[in-house]
Amino acid sequence: MTDIQYLNECMMRDLTMMLIKEYNVSLAKALDMLYNSQTFEKLQDARTGLYFQSPVYVFDFLQRELKQKE
């Protein structure tokens, strides 16, 4: 596992836990919300450098995206 992969895995773990807490959803629903987001796509692209940001910072992007989908 590369450093970038490790950072991405940690970020996804943290974002999932934040979704569960903030939206009071199940683990499965939180993962669905994350994996089907543009934020997740950006995390997968190492060129964005998003994996290097704090989870709180990235969660803000994810929340904005989810609000726009409503």
C-alpha cells in the first residue's frame, strides 16, 4: 500500500464516521453516500491533493455537495 492509498483509506474512514454521526445513518448508508459522491471521485484522483487535507475540511465539501443534491 502506498502512502497516498493509506491516507485515502484513513480519510474515507473518518468521513464515513462523520456521516454516521452528522446524519444519523447506518454504516451502509454512510458508505453509499460517500462512494456515490463527487468528493469521493476527487479523493481517488491523487492530482487533487485532497487526500492530504484534514477530514473536517473534506467533510465540508461533502456536506455542501449533499445539500445541493437535496
